[in-house]
Amino acid sequence: MKGTALGLIETVGLTAAVTALDAACKTADVTLVGYEKVIGAGKAVSVAIQVVGEVAAVQAAVNAGAAAGGRVGKVLAARVIPRPHEEVDQLIKKFEKNLKKEEKKEE
């Protein structure tokens, strides 16, 4: 994943997460690689979304997503990891596999 970045946005609740993802994907050329439901974050259920793409695209997408999510709910964190280490790349591949498994379950 040379020249790419990982973007993370964590929100309280699904509505803010979907709003953040929608804004992120409309703003720049990024790809959703995963999402996680986190129980007990900020004394609530949070949803963390993970996107990848070129560094500048991910930065723009995360900024737009965090702003949009913050307008409808609470954003707990929004971070970009530019050019992640190879070990983080393995984690991204795991996110992608989990997302594909979820998609197959829904079919």
C-alpha cells in the first residue's frame, strides 16, 4: 500500500457513522475497508469506520466525514495514518476480509 493512507472515524451511534462515511466517500476517492461496532466507548455504542486511499484524499475525506458526523451526532475520534507501516497494512487486509464476510452474510 505504498503511497496510501488509513483513515479512521469513530462516532457514537450508527447515524453519525453513516453520515460521516457518506460525506467522506463523496469528498474524495477513498474506499471503505471496514467498520467496527465498539461497545462501551464514551459510555455508549460507537461505530468506527476505516477508509483507505491516497494520503491527500484520505485526509480530505476524514476531515469532511468528521465534520458531517459531528453535525448529526458525536465524533469521538478522527485520524489519518499516512503511509502506514507494513504491520498496519496486514490489519487493513484483515478489515477488508471481515467486510467481505459481512457482505456475504447479508446476501
